[in-house]
Amino acid sequence: MAPSRRLFGGIRLSARVLLLGSVLLASLAVLVRPVSDPDVWMHLAAGGWIVAHRRLPDHDLFTYTVPAHRWTDAEYLSQVAMSLIHATTGLAGVSAVFGLLMWGGVVLAVLAARPGRQPYVIVAAGLALAVVAGLPVWEARPQVVTFFLLSLELLWIRRSIEGTGRAILLLPVLMVLWSNLHGGWPAGLLFLAVAIAAETARWLADRASPVHLAQVRRLTAVAAVSLLAVGVNPNGLPVYVYPLQTIASAAQQGLIAEWQSPDFHQAIFRGFEVMLLLVVAGLAASRPNLLDVLLVLTGIALALESVRNIALFVAAATPVLIVTWSDVWRRAAARGAPARRRRVAPRWLPAATAGLLALVAGLVAARIATNLALQPEVTSRVAPVGAADWLAGHPEAGTRVFNEYGYGDYLAYRFSPEPNRRVFVYSEGVVMGDSQLERYEEVVTLGPRWRQVIDQAGVDYVVVSRGCPLDVALAGQPGWRLAYADPTAVIYLRAGAARS
């Protein structure tokens, strides 16, 4: 028989990998999809400004309400990359690059489980579940970088503790890159601290062995240097404070959906719910080591605290899910039917498998192309495209807008740096500050002072989603009239302003 080629951690290229290969390819069709997160427009606008001015913004760029607020742009490198990609390949390129980052992060998490040693059915199921569990957070945005880098770091940690790799010594270099790409770098230090705690506990339980103490010393030294490496950043010392400002902000935690706990009544969280239950059941049914238990518990705690942390849970829990259920699978197989004699694969099987995988790849590529072709439709559904077009043709509408939080990013992207089209609020919560976010919330929830907030800001016109409470309130409010409406957004003008 001709020599077999190998794929994905040593599994033979045969019918046995058809399932694995198909799941790997199909997951790309799930992860490379049209951009729908409104934050992307702010990142493109900020990245474009940085490229044009060749420096970082040190204060707010896009509002008339808080222009003096300090901006520690912890995502500037991702924003520049997004802007350059968008300039050359459009949103399709942004979708593709960030989709590949998500895919790469999932693959790294699977590799941490040493898939070549596990039943391929369990590996395929674990990979598929990881992709589905992350659906609430898979978007083309800088936080994907944190997921990818955390998956890589956890792989390095596991190899270091297993004694089969020293790549963890490169973590300080990774931290320099991480702190310049996204403010989620504290997750890297947190999970490293968990690994140090696990190895410390193992050393305390077996002081006769020098191995665990050596690991503690190595990981602690790496952690100390990594913490210093974070400061290699043009923002300077404020880069250390930025993540704490978000965590400590009651306004952001209460107003922004991704900072709130998952709502398991929503269907999009079903995959996460299933993965959470299965990983806990897997830990209970197998013999996990302390590191696996602590990593999973940390990931669960973070994900239950905040939707955006589901990605961190996926990075930490995927290898544990695969390893524990592989153990269950093997024990069940050992108690079942007697082992069968291994059959020799026919010569044509590798070629047939490769052909089928090529067919799946073609179908996936066609599906991705179809998905990305829907980008204009998706953009018009989630962003006030028509409303912005109307404003571009009616400069006399006014200069001060009250806009929906999710619309501020797109309006900033469309009109920046035009001074007469600055927004009321957008999605950079730390820059906005709690007071500004509370003023915004007062209006959109029709609090007792909502009219006063609008009047004090000198608002000339309002851009909000159609059918929202403020739309209904302004429809019957004296002094305001509807100037524009489409299925996505409406524009209200103060009485006496421009007429359509």
C-alpha cells in the first residue's frame, strides 16, 4: 500500500478524517460572514484617522458632547489593520481576515487537546460545538484578537506543563503585541495566574518532586516580564488602567448588552449552554487534572458574568471538553464489544477522501461568497444608511444630533471629520464616561428628565431605530416632526427645521 500522508496532528489521510476535515472547512462558512456589529464603523473611522494623522488620538474625535474626554486607544493597531484592509478589499476583506482569526483560535484550542491522540469523532464534535457556542460573540472586531492570542497562550501553557515545549517563554513578546491590538490583554495574565496556582498546589502536594516548583518559577518569571511588556505601548502607563475603567463602570455594565450576563432564553445562547453543561459533565465523568478544572471554572465564571467573555470560555474549555469526553469514550469502548482487527485501507481511499474534502471546500467557498454578497443588505438593516444619506443631502437639518448608541459609530464613520455632523454618543464607553452614558440612558428609556437632557444638549435632530420608545414618544411630542423614515431608522427634526 502507498505511504499514507498525515493531516491535523498525525491522523491518517483516509475516510477517518473526512468528518474532521469537513467540520474544519464548514466552520469557516460559519465564521466568515457579513459584518453586522456596529462597532466596526468606529474602528474604521479611528483607524483611518490614525493612518491620516500618523499618531494616536489623545481625546474624543467624534462627539460634540464630550470632545475633551481623554482617549486611551487600546485597540489602535487593530483599527489601523482594519482600516487598511477595508481600503483595499472592503468589508469582505475585513470579514475574511477576522473570520480566519476566529477559526485559527478554535483550531489552536483543539490542538491543545492533542487531537491525534483522541477519537476523531470526539474531536470533530468538540470543534463544532466550540464554533456554535461562540456564535453570540463571533464578529469582525478587535476582541477576536484576544480570543486568538489566549488560545495560543493556553496551548503554550499546556505544552510547558507537559514538559514538551518552551514557547511560553515567548509570552512577553506576545504581550507587547497583545496590548497594542486589544485591551483584553489582562485575560492572558489571569489565565497564566491560574496555571501558576495549579502548579503551586501540585508542588505543595508533592514537594519531593522538583518539577512542579520549576514550573512555578518559570511561569512566575514569565508573568512578571509579561506584565512589564504590556507597557511597551505608545499610550504609556494609562494602558494598564484602561481595562479597569471598563470593568469598574456601572453605566457600561448596565447599558451595554455584551457586558451583561447571557440570557439563556435567547436561542443564540443554546450552543454555549450545551457546551457549558457538557464540559461540566465531562469533568465529573473523567479524571481531570487540577489545571483543567481551574481553567474551566475561570472560563465559566467570566462567561456567566459577561456575554463578551464567552470567547474566553471557548478558548479555555474546548481542550478540556475533548480530553474528558475522549476518556469517557475510551472507557465505554473498553467495556463494550471486543477490539476488532485493524483493516488495511484500500489504495484509492486517500484519493477519494481528498476529492471529497475538495468538494466540501468548494461548497464552503461558494457559501462564504454568497454570505458576503449579502453585506449591503446586512449593513442597511443594522446601520442607519438611508438616514445618513438623507442627512448628507440636507445640511440645513441642524448640527447637533441625538443618536441611538449603536448608530453613533456609523454616523461617525460617514461624516467624520465634518464638524457639523458630530454625534451624541458612540460605542467607546470609556471615552464617553459614565455621566454621558447615563444622560443617553435617561433619554432612550424616557426617564423623567429625557426632554431636559435633549434641550440642554441643544439637539436639532434625532436619529433612532424605527419603533423604539423614543420614536413613539417623539411622534406625539409637540415641537418635533418626522422628516425621514425607512424600515431601519427614523429622523425627527425640531419644528421649524428643514423640510423634506
